[in-house]
Amino acid sequence: MPEPFHILVAEDEALAALALEDFLSIKGFRVTLAGDGIEALERFAEDPADLLITDLRMPRMDGHALIRAMRERCANLPVLVMTGFLTHDSDLTHERWKPLEILSKPVNPQTIVSTLKRMLESPQGQSREA
């Protein structure tokens, strides 16, 4: 039986992070939580993930800085941004950040799972079953 995909979640709202962890765990993913970008980098160094889910607005290190730092460590790591604060002029829509998807909060949990599976099964992501 293959190991489950490992998802690193950087989210500073504790209740949202815990709810997402519970939901993704039920769906068969292994989940690691981090309260901000700095903690996410530490967690990734200890136990690399198959995909990063991040908010943009977080203390200490925001999502933009986290994505840049992650790209230095793992250029093709799939990233799912879930935010209520995306502006249309955000450079995250630029091709250089791919593989990256953006979902606006609030997000339907089934949309999260279908997006994760699509990203993980893409040629740029991993090619294992979740």
C-alpha cells in the first residue's frame, strides 16, 4: 500500500488549520500544520511534503515570502494558496510560480480535495495515488 501524500499546511488561524487537518486526514492525506511561514520552513526541513497549502496573510513570514523560500528549496513543489486577500495584481498568477493554484476563502472542502488530487497527479506534481 503506497504511503499517503504529505501535505504541509501553513495557516495562522488555528481552528481553520485544525479543521483542514481533520478533513484531509479523513480523505487519506498525511498532514503537518505550521502557524506561519517560518514554522512551515522548519517543518519542511524536518519532513519534506508533497504539496504546500498556504494562506497569504500570516505573522512572522507571510505566504508570498514562504512560497519564494520554498521555491529555492524545491522548485517544483505544488502550492495551493487559500486566501481571502488576493488582489488581481498579485504576481502569484505569473507562470514562474507554477505549479500553483489559488482558491478564495471560504473554500468548499471537496474543492480543496479535488484541487489537491489534480495538482499531485499532474506531470509537475507527484504521480502517486492519494
